[in-house]
Amino acid sequence: MTNVFEPNMEQDNIAQANIAETNKVGMGMASPATAAVGVSFVVAGPGDPDLLTVRAHRLLTQADVVLVDPDLVLLAEKVTHGQVLIAIDANGIPMSLAARTKVISDANKIGQQVVRLLSGDPVLDGRLALETAALAQAELNFEVAAGVSALTAVPAHVGMSLTGGRTREVRILDADAPGIDWSLHTDSLVALVIHNAADRAHEISKALVKAGRDPQTPVSIIRDGATVEQRSLHSTLEQLPAAVKLAKQAGQGLVIIGETAGERTSWYENRPLHGWRVLVPKTKDSAADICEQLITFGAVPFEVPTMSVEPPRTPQQMERAVHGLVSGRFEWVVFTSLNAVRAIRERFQEYGLDARSLSGIRVAAIGAETVDALIAMGVRPDLVPVDEQTTAALLDEWPEFDQLVDPINRIFLPRADIATDTLVAGLTELGWEVEDVTAFRTVRAAPPAVETREAIKSGGFDAVVFTSSSTVRNLVGIAGKPHPASIIACIGPATAKTAQEHGLRVDVLPEDASIESLINALATHGFGLREEAAQTGAVGWRPSRKRSAARRRAT
């Protein structure tokens, strides 16, 4: 839950005036009667949740209250289970230091664990000293969970070192500092790391060349470093003004000047889906596996619930079927989805049963996730399609009923209430009697937020990943059709057919109907788009950027 607090506005220089007095109190040291630490300063670093330290992550998950700057709200809400408070007043103006301290103090007095989440590197820019001094003056105990500094994280994410070769010294400068004497920074053996400098890099390059630094000195500008939105520009001091004009990039970032800026091994921005916004329509269950794989390839996944999985309205049919499994009424049981496995497992647990109840019954399964879930349950399937993980492939390998070989001709098929009859019809033609049971129901979710619906229809997402026909139908039903510029990736032929029936162009269809194969196929497609753009000299190889560029040309 996110709230905005209205502070009693005071000036931040109160803390600056009291820093010397703070040293008398002792940083973070209150009286023994209040020795318990209830306030933690957590440094977020570049802002990627994966770059939080273990200590920082633990403090955030344990916090009752997290006070954050506006740019860290999403990060805080993703990690913490507590209440997220934004450090702005009712008019949208940032809280003063005194107001922030009061919010922390008030929460601490009623026994709440408080985290003050700080963006960037507050040790570098001096904010940490101000914030901790204010708490020490208020005689509140606190601790500091240091974070990953942009000074090392950003160079690492463009594949460069700060020293090496002939470079043995690094100087850190703040571009906001008045009256920088650039003649003091012309030594070719010294690397310069300048923060708050990205939008003034061309001016800085001209000043350094004028002051006597070698015009061929390599220079790198990195914006949104160490995040999925990272953009970097590499040039020389002499050529930088022209390169900046051509790139048309804007926003704060880090500027690195020196020989080591020209000695890099790019890896982060070269990931095949770097910066892609990928929509993941999902069921009630988490799509964590999909999202983790997308992040590995550099994408930014956005989960949108399209349906929830509910128990059947009348459980009697499932009860009879489970009793039939135990009593030996079935020769086969067929699992066509992960949800079917979960439904049977939950029913087994309800009745005090386990995988031994399937002893002597042959098990068939479709899909790698379904097979994995069965194995985790203690059941190894007897029949899984060798090639495509589809009902058609399963039917191709299914044996005809032979009363001399098969003592029982009955098959148990637990499925969703909206499942098609293709599999039942095929098994019946082969001489089997199928007990088709509704093991779970799928219910369409509520429409997503207006902003999300607009992004879906206007091409704000680079790709949409469909893992079932129902996710296609439900997404179109609650949010509308994805824009033609968005890449459509479908897990298998049945899902692709449903997408095409809804007027969507299917761009990605893996050979194997599994999550891993689907995301790998999307990454391969993304890499192909990157290569094509590189060969043609096109700017903006991401689908959403192509759409934006087309709009700009049209206007």
C-alpha cells in the first residue's frame, strides 16, 4: 500500500548546521534504554532489485514502513511486505529533511521497523550524512545497509575497468560543482568519472580539449546504468559533440573519460532482448519462470492477470474419479496441463493420499512443465510425446485399445472446464472410454489499469508472450488486441491458431511447446532484429521504438 504524507515543511540546512553537534551524540548511538535498532538506511544503488545486497533485501522484507523517494516506489513495492510511504507532500513537492525525520520518528515510536530507502549512491553525493545526522540529533538508533555504488556498477555493466594499462589513477568529479578548472584534469594517465554530467558531456569534452587533453581520448556516456534501460554512447573527446547530436539521447548519467573507456567488452546492452517491454498474460498462478528467463535476456516483463483458476462448482465428479484411481477403475490418467496436476495433488492431500495412489496406473502427460510437476509429485510419466507437446502428437503415439493386452479400457482425463473435445474424440476412436472430468475452472480476470490497456493497444509493449489459447482469448477480451508492431510469441500450434483467429500475426513459435523454448525462440527473434538493424543502419531495433519512429515520421 502506497501513501503520500504531508510534512511540516522545514529546511534541510537544519541538519547541516547540526552535524558537528551530532558528533557529540554519536552517530546512531542513543541511550541504552532505547538501544533496539528500529530504523535502517538502505542504499538502493542503480535501482535494479537484483543489485540489492542480501542485507538490504532482508531489511526491506522485514520492514513495517518503507519511506522512499518517488523514483523508488516500484522497487520498494516489489520487495517489501510493509507500507510504502512516498517522501513528497500533498502538492507533490519533496519532503524536507525535517519532515522525513518526523515520519521516521513517529513510526519508530509505535514500535514499527522503518526503512529509509535511498536511491543512487548517497555516500557519493552527501545525502547519507545529512539523513543520519538528523536521526542522531533526534536520538534515534539506526543502521546503514550500504549498497552497490554506481561508480563501479555502471562501468561493470559496459564491460570496462577504471584502471588498467597505463591508467593508475581515478578522479571523481561532480558536474554540478561550480568553476571546475579543467586544466587540472588533462593528464592522459588519469581516468575521470563525472556524475550528473551526461547532458553536459559535449561541453565538458570541448573544455578538456581546450585545456590541453588529447582530443583522441576515449569517452563514454552511460545513462540509466546497470538497469534494463541502460543506454551508452562511446566516442572520443573530439568527436563526442557530433556523436551526441546524432544519438539524440537525454537524461542524467555518468561520463567516463580516459584510456580505459576505450577498452571495454560490451555484454549487458548486447543481450538479445535488452530493454524490451514484454507483456506476460498469466493465470492466477505466478509466471515467475517466464519472467526470470525474460530478465536473463535483458527484457522487462510485465505480468497481467487474464484469468484465475478456481475449483469446479460441483466437486462430486472429481471425488468419484479420485476414488476410481484408488480402486483401480482406470488404466490410464492423462495430464494435459500444470493446473491439472495441481488439482489432483490438492485433492490427494485433502484425502490424505500421495503418489502411491497412482501405482499400477499408466500416466501420460503433455508439456515440460506438466512433466516436471508430476516428477516433483513423485510420478514419472509413462507416455510423453516425443516431438510436439500437443494433443495431436499425443494421439499419434497413443496405442489402440486391445482387450487382450489392456485389462481396462477406461481413461481418466482431468481438465479445465473450457478444454476442447479433440483429445476425447481421438481416444474414443482408438477404442478407449474416456472419463472427461472438470478438475478446475478458468474465470476471466478484471481488466488491467487504463495505462496498461492503452500500452497494449498502442504498441507500448515490444512483445506479448502467450502460453495458452485461454490467455489469448482473455487478454483480447479484457484489454483489446495488441498493436501490430508488438511481436507475438505463442507456446504451441494450438495457441498460435487461437491468436490468428483473433487477428494477430504470430511471429514466434518454438519447435518445442515449453516455456524455456518459447523464451529462447523470442530471444533468437530479438537477436535477428538487432542484426538486421545493424546491417541496414536503422535506429531503434526494438519494435516499440520502430513504432515511435514511424509516428514521428508521419507527423
